Amino acid sequence: MKSRLCCALLALVWALPAAAQDDCVFLHDGTKIDAVRVDSYDVFSLRYSKGGNNTVAADQVTKVTLGRFDDVYRRGLEDPVLMLTLAREQLATKNALIAQLGYLGVAARLFDAGEPAKATAVLEELLKAIPDAAVIPELYRRKFEYYTSLGEPGARDAAQVARQYQSAAVSGSWPSGFVAEAEFFLVLAEQGVDLRDKLRAVVAKSDAHPLIGNRARIELAHSLRKARDFEAARRIYDQVQNRDGVDADSRAGALLGLGLLLLDQQKAADTAVFKQALLLFLRVRLETREVRAALRAEALYHAIVAADKWRGPEYTSIMGRCRRLLLDEFPSTQWAKLAKDGF
């Protein structure tokens, strides 16, 4: 199976510190700080040099790119065993930053391959070696994403991961954004009849953490859509779509939701609308490549459904291509199972 490691690396690409200031830091509010040298990064803060020493809270950082990553991990990009060996070598020589990315990359490959036990073992090794690693929240996200992608069979494990994340963030006095994210994950994992009220509560206190607020809005819109409150759902999807600096996951969620609204509301004879829905699902694939695997898998599945309903030129080729991508890249997800059973 082709690995989706590249997505994880795009989300958090690190390499050894270099003399040239060719690093770049991206923040949740859309700010891009380029031509810097990242000096240190842990779960509390990121420190960089650009006309002096600067610090930003770790929970405000969306993505970091550092130079010379390939110089360290080039030989292991297609081999998780070799990458883990290289990461351990970096850890032994006290290069904590680059070592963390190696561990994250290995875990990402293993999760993508449907081997959560092995991925978890890698993460636990990292936690033991670097308790305050900046990638630790990302590791909890990867685990939570994996279990939620399984649907109902993974719900209990997803809730457990959310509680572990919350406990680590609170007991470790991590920045508040990580605590808020863990609480949001717990809301999603536990569901319940009061889900929409809990999501509205998350949105109401999200001013300091717009990323969490936007993702909670998308989940609220999904819940309203499932309850057939289509106009309320559409307003939220459009609101998130039109916001400045929206993260890729929230944007992808809005595109996905708008496509699902079209499928939910249209009659079987309205083939033009099914084409519109198909294009929205394909935009998730083409325009938001860094998003969570669960979102990309769901968009591919619904692209298959929309193409089948549309039945326009070359629709069977579109269905076949999307099905192959879904089964090759996300074989352990509930969406792959549905594609196998239904198409």
C-alpha cells in the first residue's frame, strides 16, 4: 500500500538546524513567519531567531518546515524500519528535534498500514525518550484519527485516547489550546443526545483557539445535517468556508458537508446536482491534501456514490479511480469497507 507519510511530513517537517535561516513557521491564524532559524521546539513553545530571539506558544503553531530534512531521512522515506533506526541515531546524538520527526513518520506509516499496535509502540518509545516532545499532541491526534476512522468499532478506543490526551495536557500544564483540543476530541468520541449543545459550548469558548472553534462548527453542521436541518447546516458550512485563515481540515469538512447536503436534498433525476456534489468531494482530494486521513477517505467514498448517481461521461472511470485510491490508501477505514461491500 502506498503510504500517506507525506501528509504527516507536510504537517510537521523538521530537519537539523542549519546556519542559513531557511526555516518557516505557520500559525493557526494564518500567519506565515519565513526566513527564520528554529532554535528549539517542545510541547510548550517554539523559539526562533529572526532579527533577535522570538517565542511563540506551541498550541498556536500549525506547521513548521526546517531545512535539510532529506539529508537525514532520505534513505528511510520508503522504509519505516530504516527510518526508525535513523531516528534512534538522531536521538542518541541529542538531536531531539529531528529525532521526533523520525518517530512521527514511522508511526504515521504504521497507522496508514493498519498496524496500530506497532504504531503505538513507536509512540510510547518516543514518549519515554522525550516526555516534552513537540510532536506529542500530533501523536494523540494520529491515534484519535485512526480509531475514529474505524467508525463504531473504534469508538471506545477513540474515547480512551481523548481522555489520555486530556490527562497529559492538564497534568503537564501544556498550553491551553491542547487542553481545548483534547476536550473537543472527548466530545466527539462520547457523542450522546446532547452532542450539539456540547459542540456549541466548545464554539462559544473558542475565541483564543480558532482552529478548535472551526472544527467544532463543522461537526455541529454535520450533526444538524443528519437531523435534516439543512439550512442551518449550510449556513455554518458557508461561514467556515468564507473565513480567513481557516485550517485545511475545517475547509475540507465544509466542502464535504456541502456535497453531502446536495446528495441529501436532491431527487434521483436531478443529475446536474449530483455532478456538483461529485466536484465538491473531488475538491477535498485536490485542494486539501494535508487533511486528516478520515476526511480524505470519506470524500473519496462519497465521490464514488455521487458519480454513480450522476452517470455522466466517464462516470465509471471516475468511480473506479476513486475506489482504487480509497482501497489502496485507506484500507482499514469504514469507508473502504463500505466501498468493498457496495461497489
